[in-house]
Amino acid sequence: LINNLVLKKIWQPFYQLLNRLKSFRLDRDKEILITKSYITEFKELNKSVNQLIEQSVKTYGSQKQFIENAAHELQTPLAISLNRLELLAENEDLTEKHLSSIAQVIQILQRLTRLNKSLLLLSKIENKQFSIVELISINDTVKHLLDEFNDLAESKLVKMDFIESGKLEYNMNKELAAILFSNLIKNALVHNVSNGLLKVYIDDKSVTISNSGVEQALQQDIIFKRFYKGNADNSSTGLGLSIVEAIESSYEFNIHYSFDGMHHIRVDFK
């Protein structure tokens, strides 16, 4: 009994440090509170942990600032280039061949702009920069997004069905929830076929997005990889499902893909 009490007392600083490390977040905390100890090994451990955290916070801050600056610096010249090309295209003296070349360059610059924004968003998600969490209605979020994509669905002659069998609420960042389902719905539309179908089913535990498309299953181990495009056109950045996977890793829910003639992506909320 005395032995156990002594050991518990001796190891108390170690377990306190362990608990604080478990709750430490780079995006929120700048340092960790260390419990003073007179044991040499624990003093060395505390010193090493402090040095590691200090370096990690500094590296995280530098990386975050670099990404934000790089994205900002890229957006400005891209926007200026697009604007000047659009003005040039209005010149009546240009031939059809010249206009065609300008249109191709404009498409490339527009894709670069989307790619820049997607990479910045992906980096922000992975660096846990969307820290505000609130209880949101997944039903309302999906309904709003389906209304926004209605014009795209009509242009592709895709019929959209929305089925609710329960109310689903979840604690997460509201902006990330919109990005998650926006990417899934857009992906289901982009990879759909003319006169196809997109169906969204919600119950109190999951959301399933089903769509018609190519008549074969996709490779589940690579569809969430960066820059995977499948049969999409060249305008796609190939980052939509990578962003979805990054959001998934930030929360306690799982995403599954299946195929039975229709392509299904199910988001299971815990």
C-alpha cells in the first residue's frame, strides 16, 4: 500500500503532462503548463516537451503565414491577367483564331484560380483553422445547397430527389459542413450523365448521396486522393474529394463509397 502511494505521488507530474499533451492544439494553444518536479528525469522531460512545443508553434505559425501570403500574392496577378485578357477579347480587330487562343488562356487562368483557392482551403482544413463549432442542422444545410445547384442540374438535365426520414444535427463548423456537402453534390452532378438522377437521402444518423454515371465502380482507394479526376473534364481541379476527406479526418464521422448500378457516397455521423 505504501509502495503504491509513493509511486502514484512520484508519477503524478508525468500523468499531468500526458493529459495536457492530449488536449493541446497548435491552432489554439501557444504553450503548455508544466507541473514543477524535483525528479531529474521529469525535469528533463518537461524541458524537452517545452522545446518541442515552442518549435512546433513557431513552425506552424510560419507555415500558416506563408500559405496565406502565397495564396494572396497569386490571386492578384491571376485576377489582373484575366481582366486584361477579357478586355483584349473585346477588341473587334482580332481574328477568330486569336479569340480562340485568348479563350484557351482564360480557361487555364480560371482553372489556376480555382486550384489556388482549393489548395489554400485544403491547407486551412488540415491545419485546423476552422475552430468554431456549433450544433447545426444537416437537413437545412443540404436543402440550401440543393437549391443553389438547381441551375447546374437543369443544365445537365439531371433530376434531383431529396428524401428525409429523420432530423440530423451535428456539432461542427458551419462553413466546413457547407463545403463538405457542396463538394459531394457538385461531384455527383459533374460526374453524372444527361437525363441522369441525383438522390439525397437523410436519416437521423447519415446522409447518402447517390448519382447515375459511368456504369462501373470507381476505385475506392484512390477516389479521395489529390488530383484524382476520373472522367471529369480538364476544368476540374481534382481536389473536391480530397477536401471532403480532410474534413472527415477533423471530425468523428466516416465516409463510404459503394456501387450497385448507382454510385453512392454515405456520410455516417457518430
